[in-house]
Amino acid sequence: MSESSAHAPAHASRARQYLIIFLVLFLLTLIEVGVAYVQGHKAEVMVALFALAVVKAACVALFFMHLKWETRVLRATVVVPMCFPVLYALILISEGAWRRLAG
């Protein structure tokens, strides 16, 4: 068996996986566009868009940055620092909502 034929099933599997992730990201993008056009409460729309963005970022990090197959420690070195901007964004959003309600 040649070396190229030994790697063919793994390559086909990886290509299929990337295609699936692409379709998932495309579907999430379509959902984001749909949510952006919803005539509802702005806070709910913003929360939905924020959640969809976090899910898309997690998909990219897990599959395209290959974090899914890395050790727990290496994943933590990426995930923990990325939690801080998310936490900061949530604090800013909640402060803006509080100021709007109070004033």
C-alpha cells in the first residue's frame, strides 16, 4: 500500500469535517442576518446576536485552530484569556442597560 493511499481516508474525513463546519458557520450566519431583521426588543436581539457570535467563535477555535484535539492545558491558555473580553463586553452591555433604565 502506498503512503498516499494510506492517508486518503484521513484526508477525506478531514475535508468532510471542514465542509460540515463551513455549513454550520454559514447556517449560523444566516440565522444572525435573520435575527438582525427581527422587529423585537433590542436587548433580546443583541443577546441573541452576541450568543450566536460566541458559538461561531467557539466553532472556529475548536476546528480551524485545532483546539479540539489539543491538551486541556493548551486549550485553557486560549479559552481563559478570551473569557475576559466576553466578560468585559457583558459588563459594558449591562451598564448601558442600567443607565438607560435609570436615566
